[in-house]
Amino acid sequence: MDSLLIQKTEDTPQVNFDIATGIFKLSGRSLPENAIDFYKPVLDWIEAVLSESHEQKFVFEIKLEYFNTASSKQLAKMLLLIERFIENNSIIIRWFYEKEDNDMLISGNQYSKFLKLEFEFIEY
């Protein structure tokens, strides 16, 4: 399976999922006109990669400056999808937040409370 790269725009995040390293990066702003359409290929790709993987280490780095409500639903969907594969793989979520951005830290904490995934919170 190939890596996935989607360049960021003013309203959509960069998606850089490198299959060789197992590092998956989502960064920028997420307020696409249609969040479902934007995140569908990302979710499909994650499911395909994780369903074929066993005993691998994956790191998901989420470094969003801002995301809207529609994107938050897709992020929850993505994290729930990732959680389905924790028994077969080592998975870590690195949630980045700016020093003064308590809202982004709170959002990450909320996701971490309803998931069985390991979260690392990283201030920058």
C-alpha cells in the first residue's frame, strides 16, 4: 500500500501518512466545506492499512490549529476506527496544542477519555 499525502489548503489540513515509517500526520486547519467528503479517503486508507497490519507500531500526530464541529465528528470517527486495531498493533496518538490554546488541549482530553488509545499531549 502506498503512503497518503494530501496538501493543505486554507480550509483543509495536510495529511501525510507515511506507510514506511508508520507515522501519520494531520496538521493545519480543518474546516472543509464538506468534512465527510474530505475525510472519507483518509478513513478508508487508515482502515485498509491497519487491517493489513499486525504487530506494527503506528504514531498518529494530530497538530491542528483549529477544527470545526463537522471536522470534530470526523476526527472522532477516525480515532474510533484506529481504536479497533489496538489489539494487533502498537498505536500512540500524539496530540499537539499551542501553549495558549486551552481549547485544543481540552478537545484532545475529551477524545482521550472515551477511547482506549494511548494519548501523549505535546505543547508547542
